[in-house]
Amino acid sequence: MKIGFIGLGIMGKPMSKNLLKAGHKLVVYDIRRENTDDVMGAGAEAAVSSRAVAESCKTIITMLPNSPHVKAVVCGENGILEGAAPGTILMDMSSIAPAASREIAKECAAKGVTMIDAPVSGGEPKAIDGTLSIMAGGDKAVFDRVKDDILLKMGASAVWCGDIGAGNTVKLANQIIVALNIAVLAEALTLARMADVDPGIVFDAIKGGLAGSTVMNAKAPMILAGNFKPGFKIDLHIKDLANAIDTARGLDLPLPLTAQVIEMMQALQTDGFGQEDHSALARYYKKISGVGIDE
């Protein structure tokens, strides 16, 4: 199948390469030429704009940083809707606000384009090995058409969650859980360090019990090593948590724990650590305690 792919960053690049490995033909576009060149080296064809991608493909994937970027790429000048034919399927795999997904989908529908929102979880490592968790919203029949041949070539699971915007609502819930897990892990390991108990032993002792989690298994080794090379950046997690808080505000729902952890991340961002992995929340506890977990 010929697929358009727009957005070849940390996540989009390996996702697009997995589609190529699965035998799909790709027409790709990214504002950074070096990203496009890398995927072209794996066999993709480059386009000069998002509009040009849509002119040559009736199935398109976008993987972009946030709501304004998706709106611009889909609805803006030289965007997808300027080149898309009726019947085109757009899969937005970005993590954006649910309300933005619904707004963009409405503009797509006016041009005969069907959109599903299908954000992912798993970060760069799972994007590379093709085991992302994909949560989707939109027309169930369209989801069923693209699930096996496209989505499951990039992910280990793909679950339909409801109408358009539901995928991003589920992603926001996921991001709240991940952020709070990392924060409480860093808090607990800081306690162990300050009490003269080896944090590595704490991890080994509890990872198989009720406190154990996929988040702990992925992030504890990074925290213990002081390795904050980004798989998922603090800057991006702040964006997701801000979208969660904005969405909750529209529902008159307070999110006190989410509000606390976003403030922690924003403090790290102010200190210049926004481009580090979200496991760098451990730095926040070093800042307030004076003791590093990896020391």
C-alpha cells in the first residue's frame, strides 16, 4: 500500500521505517530535510509539502508535536486538505488535545476526508521495535480497515476507544499515569538513598510485587544510572499534561496530582532539562533534597 507519512521526528522516523519493512511504499515529508533524507535512505520517496503527500496518497499518517502543528499541516496553506481527494483516510498519531482532534476531523469531513486519532504510547524504544500501544478514536469501520495492515505494523496493540477524540483522551489518561509513576518512583528511591539503603536493591526487591510496573522497569534503571537520554522528553510530557488539565477544566474536573507533577516538570524545564527524558524527574528530588539517587 502507498502511504503518506508526515512528521519524521523521534517517533515518526522509526514508525515510518517499520512500515517500509512491512512492505508498504511511503511518500514522506518533514520540515527538517535531514529527517527526510534518513527515511529516504530506507526506501521512502520524499514530497515537497504536506499537500504534495496528499496528492499522491489516499492513506496518510501524521506524527507531529501538538495541536497547532496538526492543524497547520492538515488545514493550513499547502496542507493535506488542499491536496486530498474525497475518500482519503487520515490517521493522526500525534498526541494532541481531544477537542482539537474533533475540530480537525470536522474540517476533514467537509472535504470528504475521514480522520481517526490514533496516538501511541511506548516512547522511542517501542517505536523502534514496533511494539507501541495504539489507542484510536473515530469511525470503527475505518479503524478496522487500517488496524492489521498499518497500525499493527507499528504497534503490538491497537485498541478502538470510541468516537473521534477518544484516542487522545485515553492517551491523556496514559500520560497522567506514567508521569505520576515516574515521580513517585523518584520520590521513593530518594527516600531510600537518604536512609542509606541502596536504591538499586530497593528496585530489585519491589519490582516483582504490587508496586512493580512497566514504568518502573523502564525508568528505574535510567534513574539509577543517571542516564536521562530522551526516549520521551520532559518538554513533550509537559505538553501532554497541559492538554490533560485543559481538557479536565472543560469538564469541571480538578486534577490535583497532575497539577503537582506538571509543576515539577516545569521547574526542571526552567533549569534547562526540558530536552531530557521524563525520568529526569529524579533531578527534582535532588534539587529539593541535595542528594542524587545515582550518587
